[in-house]
Amino acid sequence: MASIDIRTHRNKIENISALPTVPGTLKRISSIIEKPRLTLEELSHFVSNDPALASRVLKMINSAVYGFPGRISSVSHAIMLLGLNVVKGILLGTSIFEIMQKVMKGLWDHSLGCAIASRVIAEKLGLKYPEEVSVAGLLHDLGKVILILEYQENYDDSIRDATEKGIAISEAEKIHFQETHAAVGMWLSQKWRFPANLIDVMAFHHSPAAAKVAPLETAIVHFSDILVRARGIGFAGDPFVPAVNPVSFEMLRLSDGDIRDVLAEMEDSLEQPTDF
Amino acid sequence: MPKIPIDKLEPGMKLSKPLVSRGGMVLLGDGTELTEKWIDRIQDMEVDGIYVDGPSEQKESKEESLAKLDARFLSVEKEPYMGRLKRIVRDYIEALYGEH
Ligand SMILES: [Fe+2]
Ligand SMILES: [Fe+2]
């Protein structure tokens, strides 16, 4: 059975534009969002110059996932309203949608469900920027996309192992890659200059006690990931619900009714068209 | 709350979500009870369906759905909070099948 140490591939993964398996759209998006001092104008210009991309981004922003149905009509308006980082994240989201449709369809529903749950919980807790938490939910398993694309055989082995041995996909990843998708997601989100909060969520959504910068946001996405699986939405690599970290769960102070609300909103939003 | 195709709308149904035009204007608020007149207007518009109150139609039987839930939770049920979470999800699923 194939096993590699993914940590020795970090440079290769960070140099994502050189990976032959990565589609052109993602390469172009990667090269713009990694810019050190990306301005509002630059990003808006980049998206607006590609009408297909612009319409996908606006479609996602106006979808039930973000809770602004039908209200945002231009990319610059979106950036003003949601901030540069959220639009960067949504831009990435639309391009990973394309990939997930091809390589692991259930991962898109998993990611969307997680984005919705994360936003609703962030709103309930009165966080100032629920859309940022939603983007963290949308992108939290981004590392899986790269692993599947570039190391398909090892990833297939991981999925099979998880199901057969009854272990979580991240445990199976440790067997086949020595590290998990959470680390891969962290490397990329650092490279793409995402805010520290998002990097924390990427790195620690399966080990939320280790989150230092954004323990609350990490706890939200950690629990959202579990709730989506509990409801049986999508497929994230294994068919099991992982146990919640009790400290993180207590941090959220959610009542039974709150959790029911999140389930209902997740379901309603996913019933609407989610093909971006 | 199911989404109903516009040719299946009947007077007396209540909107569970506002009806929003392409331009983002709210045309009918949630909770609006549909009349013949509203249904005619809605059928003139380019919408593919309307959300109304009531249990959604489910893709699988309740028994199947609950059996899958048991399988997903099998190894974590005894962990802290997981029994509670399972109960909430089970109640939620049962309500989808119209048992309140
Ligand atoms: Fe994950
Ligand atoms: Fe996940």
C-alpha cells in the first residue's frame, strides 16, 4: 500500500500553479490571491474581466449560503460589503466547486453544509463577521481537494481504509500521508495570505484545542463539520460522525433549539440550487 | 418546508420564505397565504417553485433514514454530548416525516 510523507512535499504543494493536475482557473485565482498587497481594485478588476467567473462569484454570494439573496449586483459592491478576504475565499470556493464536482462530489455538499452551519452559528453567537466564519467553513477541507488531485492513489487508499477499519478519514490520511488535509489547507491558506483566523480554522478544525488565534471560530467550524455529518449530508471521506471536542462544544453554548435551527437552515439552503 | 413547483400551488398554502424577484425586491412576504389571484400572478413569473409550510417530501423512508443515523453514530454515542446531539438530529428527522 502506497504511503508518502506529505510534509516533504510542502514546497511542491505551495507552488500550486506548477501542479499539472490543477485546473487553469484555480491556477489563475491562486496567482492573484497570493499577491502581497492585493488591492480592492485589483481583485475587482480580475474578477470583472472574466464574465463567467464574475457571474459564478455573484451567484454564490447571492445564494442562501451567504444570506444575501438577490441583493449584490457587482463584484466591487460585494468586496465593499463583505471585505477582501471573504471575496477571495468565495473566489476559491467557486473554483474548488469545479474540482469537487469531478473528483469527490459529496465533498461539495459537505463544504456547503458546513459553510451554512458556520454562518448561522456565528450569527447566533453575535460574531461581528459571520461571513468570514462561513468562508472558513466553506474552505475547511480544501486540503483534501489538493490531496485527491495530486495523490489520487494514496487518497483512494485512505478512503477505503477509513471505511474498512472504521476510522476517521484524517486518521487514514495520517497512515498514508503522515499528515492530514488540515496541514495541507494551512500551508495553502498561509501562501494565499488569508487572515490568521482562517489559517487557524484550517489547521485545527479537527483538533480545536490547539487553536491559538481563533479558538471560537475554530470551535464553530469543528462543530459544523460534525453537525453536517450527523445529518448525513454529503461525503467527506468516511461515513462516520466524529466525537465533538467537549470544551469547544461548551464554548458555543448552543441550546437544543439552536441546534435544530442550524439543521433547518442548512437543509433549506441546500434545497435551493447550489451549482455555481 | 418543501419547495413546490408553481403548477402545484393551491389556495390556502402559506409561503415559508419570501418570494423575491430577480432584481431583489420582496414581492410577497413569508407567511403570506396564497389566493387564486396570487397564484395566477406567480405563474406569470419566471420562478421554478415556491417554498410553502408543511413537511417536505423525503427521498428515503423514515426507517431507512433512522437506521443510517444509528450507523453513523455507532462508535461515538457514548462520548460527551454525542448522545444529546444524536437525539436532536433524530427528533429533527422524525419531524421531517410529519411527526411533531
Ligand atoms: Fe476536515
Ligand atoms: Fe470536513
